[in-house]
Amino acid sequence: MTPVTTVDGLLTHPPLPEVATGITAAAYSNNDLDADTSTTLYDLDMHLQQVAIQSPAGSGQLAATGKTGVMPRQEGGFAFTRSSTTPAPPSG
């Protein structure tokens, strides 16, 4: 079997046709190896100072979720962490 590379769509903010040039980072929520886990691909747009959801993932179509509330720098990034309301068991 020969490996295949799939090219994703250009990043855009529909209905605008222009390419979104301010995307500096992307992260999946609930990123794990379980096929039953739902996940969402979030993108960070530094030009528009907002977080967007790329849906469907790999399509390049961005939907704004809201402003970041911070002044962007040229570089940017983010990651998701798991949180729980159940305390961790004591170690030891």
C-alpha cells in the first residue's frame, strides 16, 4: 500500500473568499486515541484576535467563536488541558 497525502482546504472565514493569513496555531480538544471521543479543531487567528472552529476539520472553513481579549504578538499558540471536578487520588 502506498502512503497518500491529503491536502486540506485553504483557511477562510466564509462567506469571505480571502485566505485567512493570521492563523498561527491550531489545537484539537479531547485529542486522544479513542475513536468514540468527539473532538473539535480550534484555530488561533492573530490578525483578527479571535479563536475560530475549523469545521469540518481539514476543510479550511473557519467559524469565529469570539475575540481573545489580548493584544497579539507575531507568534502565538495554545493547548487544551483536561480538568476534572473529581480530586485526584492521593499518591503514595
